[in-house]
Amino acid sequence: IGGMLEMRRMSPLRTLAALVIHGTTIIFVFARFYQMSGFAQTEPGQFPSYQEAVYFSVVTWTTLGYGDLAPSAEARALAASQALLGYIFLGLLVGTAGELLKQTREAQK
């Protein structure tokens, strides 16, 4: 029983780590798609650098929307789907962090 309780306490921590890893991976995958689609072409055929694509991906994922870059018509659906995924992941991240904090406080009593 002690092992099961210890495993139960670790579960939110593992979930939190998995969410961070998966979220980061998704940001980089979306960045590659943005780069390939030319999400913010200034001239026809000119694609953004990978660093710009990562920046745009993070801004989209977190729904900050600085306004300095905008998705091209071809990338709008992709950007909208990433923003929705960002909402879901950030909600799961906050919920899991709250559960981890709750379990940590209960263990300290």
C-alpha cells in the first residue's frame, strides 16, 4: 500500500512533466509547419527563418498575439488550431500543477 500511495503522489508530477514535454514538442512542430507554409511572407516565395517561426508558434500557443506577425491565408486554420490546443494544454497544465500543490500540502500535514 505504501508503494501505491507514493506512486499516486508522483502521478501529477509525471503528468506535469509529460505536458511540458509534449507542449514544447508541439510548439516546435507547429513552427516547422509555419516555416514551410510561409506564415508571414513579406514577398512571394520568401519564407521566415525557423527562429521567427518558433517565436510565432509560442505567441500563437500562448494566445498572446503581439501583432508583429500574422498568419498567411494558408496558415490561418493551422494557427487557430494551435491556439485552441494551447488553451487546452495550458488549462491541463494549471490543473495538474494545482493538484500537485494540493498533494504536496496534504503530505506535509
